[in-house]
Amino acid sequence: MEKFADLAAKTLNQVLDSPAHSISAEELEIPPDPKLGDFAFPCFKLAKQFRKGPPQVAQELVSKIQALPEAMDALKKIGMRVAATGPYVNFLVNDDVAVGFLLSQILSGSGLGSFGKLPAESRGCWVLEYSSPNVAKPFQIYHLRPTALGAAMDRIGRFRGFRMASINHLGDWGTQYGKIAVALQIFPKDLPPNPTIKDLVDIYVKFHAAAEKDPTLDDRAREAFAKLENDDPEMTALWKKCVDISMKEFNRIYDRLGVHFDHFWGESFYKHQLTPLLEDLRKKGLLVESEGAWIVNVTDTEGKELPPCILQKKDGATIYATRDVAAALYRYKHFKFDRMTYIVGGEQRLHFQQVFGVLRKMGMEWASKCEHVPTGLYRFKDAKMSTRKGNFVTLEDVLALAKERVVTLMEEREKNARPGDAPVEISDSEKEEITEAIAVGAVMFHDLSTDPARDVEFDVERVVDFEGETGPYLQYAHTRCLSLLRKAQAKNPKLPKEIGYDAALVSQLSNPYEVLLTKQLGQLPVHLERTLKFAKASQLAHYLIDVTKAFGAFYRECQVITEDEKLTRARLMLVEGTRRILAQGLGLLGIPTPAKM
């Protein structure tokens, strides 16, 4: 449907009076009632500019399109009609044309095919920074928000032709290493010979408990970190040990989630670029002394004054803002990116405003290509998550809870199976794989289907539900498609093992539920592009829910396996098309697709 949307937008632009009113395909909406059209352009914004009512603007645009021969010829060529309905200009694609064209595209090739895929690196360079856990601290549940969203954007960006560079900006530099060093001095026997990340957390918590009684310990920690910045051998060895322990744990979790990065460039990666950066800022007269510290006065994009950005503390140590400015400079030099997105918690809004403000003040015009996508928090009935007090919820805690719920639901389904239902044969090893896939899929989808800026309320019964708008609901729809294809093959061995496109069968698909499902499948590229534009995986997640609902309606109203071989084969094309779109969409989100459930 992306090609139809592009033509609709092009047609509208042909009759607009000036380029200032240029319309993109992403601005088109999908009407709630398919009878109204496949795409709709709302005329509210144009109404203000033209000083006319939205319905009048819509009618005038349609009249202009109908009076333009080249526009009407292009629309008629692909069987598209245009009409005004209230404040909307609606475009409706002829059913036969849409079904034939879309199924031929979706079922081209084998396996998942390439529907919606653009040529590799055919678009600009996009740098994505996401995940960014802190070394010497566990991978907590709130790290899932930037990790899941960033990984999804990375996959979708590559699929849609961007030259992607994914970076894990590890929190591997800062006073926490000074704190651990001091903790080892006052608790020398508390770290075992082969420490785990939990041991590092325990000693970190002990330090804070001791510092509450003796505030001078914080000063000692800052002094220890200053030694690390000056390449002190003892501090460097301790830091490397913390990084190695943490990375072993992080990589195990990333493997479990199917997340990969092009670069692990933590804060420490830029440490030797900090002194030249500060010197450059001094030469430009941008670095100002304030109470012993060195700052840069900054404003937002509208020129409103922001709190000054501290780049060097009075003890001479840098902070993470210094390292973020250095990182941005390095990345632009290295990648010449067209877009750089930081997927980081919403509590860092001011931080990124300040960093971008410093870049603008340095004369970096490309600062306008940098954006911060804020992520919300997880809520567990008001439970507070604080590493400092040792009270936190790890991602693995949540996944374990989800797996317990999956096992319970699977046992209930087996117990409540109706007499005559054919049981799904699953071995013990398969059951473990399926349980893991459903649990990961449930937690990941729950996160991704929520607007990233909003907080997430975690309720395991709502997250792991085979009936609601959840990950397992979509996974089950995919396995149902596979089951239908297997049943059809078993009943009629003459059917091809892999269902492909057959133009001779398209005329069989005239039922409204068949047409609606086909057009819904064809919307995948449109929603992928919107996902990238708004940096919200929820765009794709909700689209997949709509696909599953459309498939459910088709499945209820249209018997797939019938005595009519042509009709059966035609409807199996729709089943295979649905399977491919669900598999493609879920795969881009990072949701596993088990073959059985």
C-alpha cells in the first residue's frame, strides 16, 4: 500500500498552490471504516491557511484533482478513486487491483521474502545510541526500555535502507569506580577471588551505607576516580576487572534478547579526547569559570536560557556531559551522519538539551540532526528501584516471573482442552524453548507496544495473556497460520510445499474479509516508515495487532480448507501472506516466533 499512498500524496501535491503545502505519504491517515477509503488526508491544517472550512477545502481539492487529466489518468491506471467525505480527501484502491498487486509483492521469493525492504544503504547514515547500562551494576528492568526500542529501530532502519551504526554507550567511567576502590580498602575481604556483578553491587551498596556515616569517604572516592583519569595503574586494573565482569553478564542478556551492536563505545572510549575538547572551548571563549568549576552557558533551540552545562568540576574531573559532547564530535567526524538518535531515559531531557546547546554554540550545524528519544520507567506497585540501596528489579527477575506465568497458562490449557481436540505434540526440550520464546516475546512486546515516553505498569497476568493484545496473542496467530498450512498439506499432498503467488487464483478472493486482510497486510511498509519517523515501535506493534484481528475475522468468516481446491489454494495464499507479514514484523521487533504453542 506504500506505493498507493505515495501516489495519493503526489496527486494532492499536484493541485496545491505552493510547495509550502507539500504533503508526504506519512501524513495520510487510514480511515476507521474501510468503505470510506484506504487513505485519507485531513484538511484541518490547510483550512487555517486557506481560511476556509475543512469540508470546503476537501471538496475543492477533489474538484481540482478531477479537473487535472494527468492526475486522473495516473489514478485510473491503478484503479484508485478519490472522493471528499466531510473534512477528508479519501483515496480508495480497487479491490481486484489491490489484492492481485499486494499478494504478488508479499509472496514474491521464498521464506519471508522482501516485502517492504529497501536496498541496503540506499538512504542516509543513522547513528543510534541505546541500552547504555552502567558497568558494575546489574541489567535492570528499566534498561529494557531503551534496549528493546533501540534494537527494533536498528533492525527496521537497516530493513528500510539506512546505513545504521548502533552504539552501546556503556556507563563505564565515573566516580562509581572510585567508590568501589575505596570500598575495597575499607572492606578488603568482601570481594571473592572470582567476583560476579552481584558481588560488585553488594560492595557498592556497602560503600553508600558507610558514606552516610562518614561523608569523607565520598571525597576519597572522587580522589580515586581522578587517579583513574590520570591512568593510575592500580585504578586502571580495578576498572578493567569491573568492565570484564559486567560485559560477560551483559552479553549473556543481549544474546537472550537477540540484541546486537556495531560498537561498544563506552564513556571511557572518549577519555583522551576530553582535554583537547576543553582546550578548544577555552580558545573559543566558551568555557567560563564558575565557583571553581568550568561551564558553558547554553540556550535551547528557541534561544531560551538553560542551566549552564558543567564540563569540568572544581577538582578537575570531567562529567558525563563532557564525554557526551566529545562522543558527538567523534561520531560526526567518523560517520557524517544524517540523523543521530539517543534513546535514553526521560530524566535526561535537560542533559541532552545542554549537550546539544554546547554543540550549537561550538558552531556545529549538524547539531540539528541530533535528537533525544526519552523513555519512561517501569512501575511495580510503587516499588522503588535504586542500586544505591540494593533494592532493584533485574530484567532476569521479570523474565523468570513471565516464564512461571507461561507454564501456568500452558498447564491450564492442557487441562481444559475439549474432548476431541488434537493435542499439540511438544517434547520437553521444545517446551523449554517455547516457554522462553513466549516469555521473552511477552515482555518485549508489552514494552514496545507502549509509547516509549510513557511509564510502564508491569502486571504479569496482563503481559502474559494469550487472548489480549499481547505478544503471545501475535505469536499464537503466527503458529495458527503454520498449523493451517500443515493441515492443508496433510489433507492434499498435491499442494505445493511452499505457497507462492498464483495470478489465476486472485479472482477467487472477493469476500470483504479477504480484501480487508490483504489490504491490511499491504500496509506494512507504511507503518515501518512511520515507526522510523516518530521513533516509536508502538506504531509497528499496533499495526501487527490490527493484522491479527483482520486475520481472525477472515478465519472466522472464510473457511480456509474446503472441497473447492481453487478456493482453498487462494485462501492459503492469504494464510501464507499473513504468516510472512507477522513473521517479518515480529522479527523486526525482536519477538521470537515459535513453530508450536
